[in-house]
Amino acid sequence: MTDTAQAMPDVQGSRDARNVPIDRVGVKNVRYPITLYCPRTSGQRHTVATIDMYVALPHHQKGTHMSRFLEVLNTHHDALRSDQITTVCRDIKDKLEADHAHLRMEFPYFIDKEAPVTGQPGKLDIEVVFECESNATDDFVMTLRVPATSLCPCSKEISDYGAHNQRCVMEASVRIAPGQNLWIEELFTIVEHAASTQVFSVLKRPDEKWVTERAYENPKFVEDIVRDLAVALDADDRITWYRINSENFESIHSHNAYAEIIKDKRQG
Amino acid sequence: MTDTAQAMPDVQGSRDARNVPIDRVGVKNVRYPITLYCPRTSGQRHTVATIDMYVALPHHQKGTHMSRFLEVLNTHHDALRSDQITTVCRDIKDKLEADHAHLRMEFPYFIDKEAPVTGQPGKLDIEVVFECESNATDDFVMTLRVPATSLCPCSKEISDYGAHNQRCVMEASVRIAPGQNLWIEELFTIVEHAASTQVFSVLKRPDEKWVTERAYENPKFVEDIVRDLAVALDADDRITWYRINSENFESIHSHNAYAEIIKDKRQG
Amino acid sequence: MTDTAQAMPDVQGSRDARNVPIDRVGVKNVRYPITLYCPRTSGQRHTVATIDMYVALPHHQKGTHMSRFLEVLNTHHDALRSDQITTVCRDIKDKLEADHAHLRMEFPYFIDKEAPVTGQPGKLDIEVVFECESNATDDFVMTLRVPATSLCPCSKEISDYGAHNQRCVMEASVRIAPGQNLWIEELFTIVEHAASTQVFSVLKRPDEKWVTERAYENPKFVEDIVRDLAVALDADDRITWYRINSENFESIHSHNAYAEIIKDKRQG
Amino acid sequence: MTDTAQAMPDVQGSRDARNVPIDRVGVKNVRYPITLYCPRTSGQRHTVATIDMYVALPHHQKGTHMSRFLEVLNTHHDALRSDQITTVCRDIKDKLEADHAHLRMEFPYFIDKEAPVTGQPGKLDIEVVFECESNATDDFVMTLRVPATSLCPCSKEISDYGAHNQRCVMEASVRIAPGQNLWIEELFTIVEHAASTQVFSVLKRPDEKWVTERAYENPKFVEDIVRDLAVALDADDRITWYRINSENFESIHSHNAYAEIIKDKRQG
């Protein structure tokens, strides 16, 4: 896969007769170190992203120029602002001379979280996805994958003592109203509070007692988790669209419980 | 997660006040042994599926009954006809008393393929996904993930000898016209011929010579692969909709090349 | 990768001057449908294995003949006895004319398990690994990966109500004394009873009450699980060596708790 | 999982009567941001590690104190020197009051590599593992997983034109003589040159011509790759032990070719 800026036959640039436009063509699964600037929080965060970059290819063009995707990445990676991600997508569109560009970055992100009672510092790892589509306009979707605890209301109700609980992973994808901002930490807080209780990286015994009792006081089915999350996202006017789900790694089964809701608030 | 057929409080059956309908709720990542009957081919095939089963839950109902999904599976797994998969989805809909049911089964499938020159027998493993949606009507999408070889036209053109080639995985999802059938083996044959050459499980030297030269005679960009596959699927009137892609594990990079096309033929 | 039985240059067969013997060379990640015969249980089980097959290569030989591994597999796959797996490994050794052969097969296996109270039938998926080494003698190691439930004794002790619990996966690898047999189902039963309680695929409410209370009555740290499993394996004289571990997917953290014990009983 | 520094029952600290020592117990799959200082190279590198931390537990102690592992991590992560990793392992040993500690960190690492002809800058992602064992002494093993290109000598020899080639991933684990240093970049260079040719993140057409022809001029079986790598590691006196392998993602098969060598140079 090469570029046209050379005195060699440009196979990609030649004409294609099949009359088949391609929706997306580009590079997939590129790993790259990135730096996020979050003006609102502790500023600079370093992480490693897995990146997909695509453009639309018109029916008459034989191929795209794969190396240019990486060149765009080279110019941006060391100062990527989470609130300016669409700029990178537009640069791909321009550099590849395309009408339509798509950028997807998935990376681990670390939330500074203190233990609930002792205040012990810790870092909780979540997964973040930034996804952009640029043509005449820009579309941006932010996704967070957040671990938490779910405790089964039925198990609590029917049992003389105890209740099965487990780790769950909640996923929330959102679109934001024009001119609005929603920081990773803000969405994270909304999401993790939809579960029975939160998870932490460091828990001393008073903290463990707290999370254990909190979960037992706050039983939720996987259905309750997505519904409570939906209610919270409905209440935030910055959010115009969301797709949410929770996957609960049932401690009493080898399979998982799952629930999903998609809502476009602009359609009432 | 429990069932109502007991003299115990039915927490799931209680009323929910949040007024939030749930698009999909159920069990995810269930592994199960299945038997496929393919009247057209060698009849009975045994494999192991990873299964997701969901229903829609109306806003007023607190929870679904998770154990019923597994009960439906128990009644069907040992005689699953690849041309009657929608029956299972409808049974889920009925057993869960839902308006909408979703079934997804992903499983490895083995194609009997002889080596191109010596005729040595072998089994090629592909990945198959059956996905059904049932409400008033049934929607069925079949997906195949097929490995093959891609050889780069640019590399061949500009190099004095050789050309970089690599394994690629092509994915084709299709919808079929009412009353029509498309067998796994039929779609497989269409898909694998879109690449530079096919892969085999057993290759003797005359076979290896054949595939090596065939790939070199038939160079294709990732763009060519999806376009040639699109042309082939356009030519089959049984197919009304398709989503296809190819991911090429570039032998000269640590990242992959990717192309994707989606087309609804019913919309011309 | 080719075979010598052709009128073509046999590159693999040529002499190598680097004087470097190779411990293992062969094919990796071969997917293949297999049939297990378990005389002791319900007889015939169909599943899909991921298989690695290697031989040792002496310093003077340039290459091995990759296609022969698949040919051996073709002759065995449709009647693989779990108590005769070493035969396949020896066949690889002979067919490849090697002093040393290695065979590894990993596959999902399904245990028929009834719910503890209602007796509802269900299939629990576990992971099984058969690993053989053949040179002058044969070495065979069987590994089971079994899901279960663990409930934290500390959380129970310090909390006014509830206790965090989670799915755990216990892994047990064992060697058997000459002339002895240990069936998958036998080892499975030993392993799953080392946890706080077992998991099931179908649970009605009386069953869910049973597993919830059983787990609460039987709290175990990850340390307790491996120790109780070690005690059980020590008590079975058929087992001469074991390597066991448990990984608990903590419901209060995003990381896991882990413990491991290795013991060679022949060394006292 | 809790700590003893509280006025609560210390379940972990209580006595265990089973008389079963535990080889390894601790936390697994902890994701954490780390900073590597490489005095020899461009200094500071930010990445994200997946970390396992274990200690040995004597037969008489019921449990370890899981939260302490994370506390050790908190004190080190922002200034982790690749040449002082054993310090962290010893701190775990001391903080957990254990005789034996084990630390494993796996992380993506990026090598700055210019394209071979045009000199285009690019970053190649490799996988690095640091593994330490500390008891009376410290043992350190460094592992690199490096992608490259392999081209089949047999395919080239028997074919009129072309030769099948593919991405391969070579893995090298090494132990270093006391008082010696081996930087990631140094081992990386040794490893990648064992293949038919190297891979790059950005390749313009003159570069693509170069790598294509270089691979064709330099055909290697998976056996050749590990042997050439063994010869190179034998020649470096800093290296006292190595375990190497190469997995080639055959472009003509759906399975992989694999070869492995283990050598302890101290045993001649």
C-alpha cells in the first residue's frame, strides 16, 4: 500500500470499471500512543489507542493511499485533545481527498477514585471509544465501558441470607448537542451510579464493608441498571442520543445476563 | 434469574414505574452443542455455538424470565436445521410472551475441500453466524467469515520479483428473498473466489506451487476483493441485501487493511 | 509447507549447517471437529478442538513436513477416544519420523447437570485440554477449566448483611498413575466442589435460593479454594501430579484474585 | 479482600490448619499506566501495562492482604525504570511480608522506525513482558513479541513466479548475566533481523519495493527464523538463557506454522 508522490506507476490512482463505490476503506487495528488533554480535569493523560481510519472511495477510483492515514496520525498523536477529536477525522478526509472519513479510537483510561471510607487513592481502568464520521458535517459518538457491581433482587428476596452478586460492565454511547461538552469523568459518574454499587482498585476493610452493604441495600436486575441509566441520561439535556447496555457476569451461571436500550431524544 | 412457576414472590413479574421499555434483554454468551442438518450437503454436522437470546420488554414489566431462554434451547439443540432457525427464535418469542425476539448463534463450520492438484482431502474451518429477529415477521441474516489469500497489485507492479501477500478474512452477511434458499456451502464458494486465491488445510508441493502461482497471477487490493465480491452477490437474485468486508493481515505492516460495502438491492 | 512424495526439490529434506536442534516445530491453532468416546459416560460427544502438533527437529535437518500433521489428524478425528489420545501423538511421531512429538487439544465440553432442587436438566460448558508428549515413553496431562461461585469470608464477617461473591474459574491439570483412568466427569466433580458453590445453566427460583444460601454458608477466599482442591487431589491415589489455580472475577474490583499450587506427589 | 490496619476481625491473618502452602497468591489482570525510563534511548515512554502480582503464602497463614499489592503499585508506577523493575518486586515481597514474590508486567511499546528508503518516520508497536521472581535473589526475564515478514523457501523454489509470504510474530524471552544490561531496542533489533524482512508502519512505494524484494531474496522457513535467532542470541555474551519462538500466519492456510527453541547457555 503506497503513496502517489513517487516516479512509479500509481496503481491505486488508476481508473476502476466495476462501478462499485466502497463505503469504507483504510487501516484497521493500528496501535498508537496518544495524549489526551482534558482542560476540566487533571490535564494530560497518556494512554495507548487501537485505531481504525477509513474513507469512502468513489466507484471510479481503484484504490486509496493507505500510508497517508498513518501520516495524519503522526501529526496529531502527541497532542490529541478529547474535545478536538473531530479535527483529526477532518484531516483524514482532506489528506485522502475523500468525501467521507471515519475515525475510531479505543483506549484504556484511568479514573482517579478514592476508596469510599478510608479515602485510599486508586486508579480505576475503564475503556473509552471515540468515533467520528466527517462528510459535510461531523458526527461524534463517545462510548464508555465501565465496570461495577450488580446484586440480584430476586436472589435477595427469596433467600434467607445472602444474595448473588457479580461484576457487570455497563456500556454507554452518547451523542452531544452542538456547542455542548461532556467530559469522560462526567459520563463515567452517571454510568457507574446506575449499578448496585461501584468498584474500586484499593479497598481497606471499612471500604469493603461499605461496598458489600451498599450492594445488598441496592439490588438491581440487569433491566434495572439500564433503566436507571436511561432515566439519568434522559435528564441530561446535553445528551441528544444514547445506546446503553449492561452485561452481568452472573456468579451463579457460566453465561451472562444482558440488557440494551437505544434512544434518540431528538425524536422525542 | 428465575421462573414464575413457583410458590415464591415473582419479583420479575411485578410492575415497573419508570416507564422505560427495554429493546433487548436476555442471556449472552451461552455455549451450546448444536447439530446442523443441511439437506443439500453431507447431512448432519456437529459443532459448538456461542448463543445470544433476547426479547423486548415492555415499559410496565420489571423483568424477564432468564431461565426460559435456556429451556427453549434444550428443546431444539439436537436437531437444528439451518433452514429452520427462525422457528427457534419464534419459540423464544412465544415462551417469553414477548412481542419481539432476537437470536444470534455463532459457530465454527467445516468445509470439506480437496487440495487443488493432488486432491488431498481436508477440512477448512470458517465462522458462521445465524441471526434472527422475530416480531410480526421474521428477519434472518446469515454471515460467513472466510479465510483466503490476498496479493498486492502495487507490490507486484513496482517490484522486480515477488509481491507481498497475506492471509485475509472476508466477511459476508446476506439476506435472502422470501421462499429462496442459500446454503452455507454456496455462499462460501462465492466468497472465497473473491480473493487472490483460496486457502486449504492440506497442501502437497504441487498444490503449493498452484496456489502460489495462482495468487501471483491474480493480484487484488482489499478494495478489489470487496468489489469483486459485491459484483458476485449482485448477480445472485436470491440475495436481496448484503454487508461485506475484507480484513487483510498485511505481511509488511503490523496493522491491517480493511474495506467494507453495504448494499440493499431492494432499494435499487 | 509440503511433502517429499513428489518429483520436486525437497527443500525441507536438505541438510542444515547451523547445528541448531529445534525443540518444537509444527502446526498451531488448527481447528478441527472431534468425537470423544467416554465408555464410562453417555458414550459419544461431538465438539470442536483447537489443536497444536509439534515434533522435535534434529540439528542437521532443514525443515519438517507440515502437511503430514494434518494427514494424521484426518485419520483420527472421527473416533478419538479420550483414553487413547496418546496413540495420536505416537502416530505423529512415527509419520514425521521424529524422536519427540507433542500434541495439544483444547475443546469445550458439556457436562449434563440437573438443577439442585427442581432437577431441571441443563448443560454446563467447561474447557478441557489434552496434552501429550511422546518420545521413548508417553506423558499425558489432562486439564479442566471449571466455572463456579466464590463468596468472600472477610466480606461476610465484617458486613452487617450480604457478602460479595463472583464467578470464579478453577483450573486443574493432572497426571495419572500408570494403568489408572480418570474421566473428565470425575475430575470435574472434584474441582467444582472446591468452590463456595456450583454454577448451573438452568436455575428455577427454588434452585436459585439453594445456590445463594449455599454460597453464603460456605465462604471461601481464593486461597481456600486452591487449598481445598489440593486436599481433594491429594486424597485421590490415581493422581500423581497436579497444577491447580483459581481466578476470581472480584465483584468489587475490576481486577481478579488468583492463587496457584503445583505439587508432584511422587516427590512426597 | 482487606488489610489488617483496622479495628475489625482480620480473617486473613487467622491460622490455617490444612497444612497446604500456596505457591502464588495475589492480584491478576490489573491495568495500570506506567512510565518507562530508558537512559539509553529517548528517555521517557508512557504506556499501559497489564500486571500480575503474587507472593508465596506459608501453610499456616489463611490469606494474604490483596490491597497491599495495589498500594505498592501506587508508589512506583509514575517512575518505573526498565532497569530497576526488580525493585518493585522486592517491595511487594517486603510489604506483603513474604519469602517469595512474583511480578509480571505486559505492555505495548513503540519503536521509532524510519522507512527503509524514504526515511519516513513511523512507530512500530511491539509487546513487551517484564517478569521478576524475588526470594533470596532476584530473577528477571524480559520478553519481546515482534512482528515481521516470513517468505517460504519451498514456495519460491517450486513456483515459476511469486512465493507465499505472511506476517509472523517472533517471541524472545531472555535472561541477562549479572551486571549486564540489554535494552528493549537492542533485543528488538536482534529479533526482527531473524525474519525474511522487517515490517514498518509507514511505507511509500520505494519502501514497499524494497521490503518486497528483500523478502523474496531472503526466504525463510519458520525453522530458519528460530535457528537464525538462536545463532544471534548465542553470539551475545550478555544473554545467559533464552526461550524463542516464531508463529507464522500462513497465507495459504487458516492455521499457523510454529517453531520453538529453549537454551540455557550456562549449561553449555
